[in-house]
Amino acid sequence: MANGRGRDRSEPNFDVPEGRVAAPGTLDLRLSRQDRAGGGVAASGRDGGAKRKSGGSGAPKRGPAHSPVRKPKKRRGSLLGRLVYGCVVLGLWAVIGVAGLVAYHASQLPPIDQLAVPKRPPNIAILASDGSLLANRGETGGRVVSIKELPPYLPRAFVAIEDRRFYSHFGVDPVGIARAVAQNLTRRGVAQGGSTLTQQLAKNLFLTPERSASRKIQEAILALWLEHKYSKDEILELYLNRVYFGAGAYGVEAAAQRYFGKPAKGVSLAEAAMLGGLVQAPSRLAPNRNLPAAQARAAQVLAAMQELGFVPAQDVKVALAQPAKPAGSRGGGSANYVADLVMDVLDDFVGKFESDIVVQTTVDTSLQATAERALVDELNKQGTRYNVHQGALVSMKPDGAIRALIGGRDYAQSQFNRATTARRQPGSSFKPFVYLAAVERGATPDSVREDAPIKIGNWQPENYSHRYEGAVTLRSALAQSLNTVAVRLGQEVGPKAVVQTAQRLGISSPLQANGSIALGTSEVTPLEMVGAYGAFANGGTGVIPYVIATVKAADGKVLYRRGEGGLGRVIDPNAVGMMNAMMHETFVSGTARKGDIAGWDLAGKTGTSQDFRDAWFIGYSGSLVTGVWLGNDDGEPTKKASGGNLPVEIWKTYMSVALKGQTPVPLPGMNRWRRAPEAATTASVATAGGPEEILGQIFGTNPQPAQPQPRRRQAQPQDDRNFFEKLFGVGE
């Protein structure tokens, strides 16, 4: 250009610069450093320097010298920053992973809107006639209690030792978990768990006891649901009624009854602390199995309660000075035989029930305890001597209300109820049914029969003493338990009549209508026998023994109440009077003389089965009927235990206490038929043709009037005696 600016202008040049050789036939259009912005200056500086060093000419230097431009370096973060960043990323992934796990395990549970606390299995509280508890039956072992019923320190004991942050966490306690983890690490083992009371409740209500991560996640989910659904006190109440305390006791009420023999509302602070510490390991800390460990754990609970301010220090000091001790074992008590009987018959009175019920019985706790002591003490004292290992006792009012029932020597050793279930030969205690059948056909207490050998086919029964009295009155024959007279009467009225008479009075066991029925060879239960004798004591009304008076729901609604009931009149009043007069003679001159109780009109009958396998006595006043059986479960013969020795002694021990303080009640109709003076009796025997002739007209036997005979002994072949004893028993 003509002007000066044209000197600096450069024309485009598409020739390949020197040093940038392209492949043949190609043009290299790639940018070099000099082609980039700012690159030329730096390049020219560097190139110029190089040219100057090499002696070449370069572009003229313009302006001041410039420092070479360096490529910027990448800045690297600190190690701490990288760690923080990594942790954040890992934390996010952990949250996502946990959320996934929770979602998965939540999907294995029922939908939240369908969750409900399962119903607690119903408890059956069995009470005595005075309202005191005899036993609990059912899966839980105790009734449901409200937290308001309990002393404040009882629920606080569980909070203090199991979950001290119970009222501040939301179902899962992160602080508690962290503390548990720390303690477990320092103690090198699982020393402390992190589950809250709510989590423990969730496990008890909904989950299995397995120990796994899956179950723990489900437990936490359910704990959150419980906290959302219920208040803290409601959760604590549910917990106290569901937690397991060992020995079949579920819930604090069952545990208090099981270990301390009292309701939960009555436990002391020391006992509450022991219950609170028990749930950690029921089998290891049960006070009836390991009292030192239970007391040591209770001390820890008390310390925790004091630390949290739940109880004053002075109360803790007293509780530590007087540690709790378990009450005497109730599981082995005879009241359990009563409870078993209640459970056997309960379905007959109430249908299916889904909530707790209360059954009030007719049993008197003091009489029950007296009966148990009388039976057990006598067996402990003389059982070995007589080779007697078991026994039963039933005592009832004349209307059939059972006042005491002992089904065996020790319930803890054997739950078999011999009073209600065991069928044994009653021996001579069955004879009153034979005599009643004869009385109803015209005989009287002063009727006479011959006590002499008798043979029926190949059977030749004989008396217990192997002696014969000759002509005797029925009164004397029953009092002395003469077998031959009973057999004669049985033949006169017929075995079927004897069976029908016994059944009319309430004997329900199968009876064999044969000649030996007169000596009690058909098996019956003690409960049946006592019930049948009740008709003699009440004046002739048939008795149905009963133990349940009322059944109520937990809210007090009456589900069943026993009304008046029975079998109606089964004995004519005049016949009752004669039977009572004859059985009263048993206490005056017969086999139960040592059972007499001064001031009372008593009646009854002893019984001994073949080979002394069973010993019975059933006796009664006008207000109480009691029967005692002794023997061995395997039928092993005793060493001559008879109705007149051990059973009578047990009966008197019990009845002396049972009748103490009561006004004596006369036996129905007995006064009319009391024994006449000896002279009158002798005269009546000498001229006793009237009643005998009446019997002869009725049965066609035409017996000859009997004359008094001197007492004599009739010898019998030993083989005959052994045969009879083995097959039918000599009885009493």
C-alpha cells in the first residue's frame, strides 16, 4: 500500500511453513502454538532467544521484555476434604441401602392399616368361696391388670432397668443403641441390648424369638407403629401384661402370684424390683430356683430407680435390707386338684369365651388346708408302716357343695386326681346301699339276721374277723360290718335292687349286679361315694356334687350362677332315719368308735377291699359329709390298712377342725330309731317274728324267728378263705 500502514500488512500465504511437512498430496492445516491467541508473543520471545543464541536474525524487539506465560496447574483438594466428600457419598448410599432394606422388610409385614394388637389368651381365675385366689388356668397364668391398679414403683422398676429413656424416645432409642454397642465392645461380648420396651413388646406381640438382623429391622418398624398408635402408658401396660416371667407366668399379675403368692397390686418395693429384674433372664433369675442371683439383680434395679429419682433413697435402703423372697410353692398345693376339676366341668356351664373370666367355687380355703394337712401328715407319719402311698379326701355340704377336695398326696409329684377319677373297690362302705334296699322293703334297725356261714354257688364269703355272731340285729350287723349278713340281705332284695338303689343315690360308675356287689366289689370314685352319702345327711334328697358357684366375665357380667338343683327325693324320710340310726351305731360300738367327736351326732361306714388294697371311711354330721380313701396307685396291697384305722384317724383330724365352733346339727330322723336299752333289744330279738314274717311274706323266704345265740367261732378251710379274699375281699 502507498501509506505507511501498508508496510506491516502480510498477505495470506498457503505455503507449508518450514518444519511442518505434510504427507504427500495433503495440506496440514493444524494450528500451532503461534497460531493461538497470545502464542505468538511467547513463541517469538522463546524463538527469538533461540535465534539469538544460534546467531540468526529475528524480528526487532518491541517494547519491554515480557515473562513467559506458563500453563496453569490443576489444584488438588486436601486429604481431609476428600475424606469428607467420600463419607458424604457413602452416607447417601447407606441411607439409600437402609431405606431399601426397611422397605423390603416392611413389605414382609402385614399392611400397617391392617395391623392390630393380637388378643391375649383368656385367663381363668379360680376363686375360693371367700373370693381369695385358688389358682389361675389358661396359657398366661394370670389376669390382665390396669397400670392404674399397680403401685407406682412397679412399672417404674421395668423402666429403670430395661429402658430408662422410655418416655423420651420414639420407639427406637439411638442413644441407647450407641451405649449398648460401646459397653458390648468394652466388655468383649454382648453385655447389654439396645432394644427399648416398645421393641420388646413388638417382638412379643408380632414376631418370633429368633435373633437375626431381619427380625431386628421388623421389630424397629413395629415399634414405630406402636408408638404412633398408643400412648406411653398404654404401651407400658401392654408390656407388663405380656412379658414372660418364667414358670408359665405371662404378665406381672401371674408372676406376682407365682413367686410371691399375692396380686401384683400388693407387691412391695423389693418384690417389684425383683420382678423388674427377672425379665432379662427368667430361667436364670427365677427366685424359686436361684434366689441369690434374683436378689443381686433386684439390687441393681433398686440402684437404677434411685439414680433416676423414681424412689427415695430411704425406701431403697429398706428394700435392700429386707430383700424379697419367694412364697411357699403354690404349684404343689392341693388347690390345684380343685382347679383341675373346675376346668373339667367348666365347658358344661359356659361356652367359648375370648376374654378373662372369674370362676367362684364352693371351696373353703381353711378347710382345704386342713384336709391337706390331715392327709399328708398321717401318710408321712404312718404311710411307710402300712405301705400306703396315696390318698384322697372329699368334703361337702349335704346339698353337694364341695368344701374341700384333695386328689393326692402331692400335686407337684402327681396331677392325677384320685378323688374324682380313680375308681377303686369301696368294700364295706358300699353296704349302706344294701341295707337301704332292705329297709325300703320292710326291714328295720332291729330286724334280725343270722350271722353264719353262707354259700352261694362256689362262693363262700366270710367275715373280716373270721368269727360269727349268730343272730344279730341289722343295727349291730352294719356297725360290726358283718359280711354274711350283708350278703344275705343282698340275696333277699336281689343284686339288681342293690345296684338300682346305689344309682338312685348318685353312683354313676358301672356296677355289676352279682352276689358280691353286697361287699362293694364294683369300683367307684370317692366323689361319687361322698355324694351318695349326702342323701343320708340331708334327709333323703339326691345330691349332685358341685364346685362352681358362679362364673363372671372380667367386667363383672354373670355368665353362670348355680340355682337350686339336685336329684329330688330319693329316700323316704322314715328310711333315712333308720339308716342314720344304724350308721350312727358305727361310732358307738362299731368299727369307727375312735372317730367319735363329742357333742355331735355322727354316722358313717368303714370299708376295706380285698387283700387290704383299699381303705375307706365315709362319715357325716348333719352339716358336713367327708370321705377318705387310702391305697396305692398300682393296686399293691397295703400292710393291713383298713377303714377303721388310718382313714378314720384322718377323718377325725379333719372333722374336729371343720366342725369346731359350729352348733351341732341332729341327723335327720335318727332320734326315732336310736338304739334301745340292752334289755329292750334282747326282748325284741326274742320276739322278732313280726318283721321277719313280713320279709318272708314279701320275698317268700319264710325265715324262722331267730333266737339269741352265744358268740362262737366257725372255722373255715384256709383254701376257701384265700379264694374269697383274692376274688371278693373280706371287707369290713
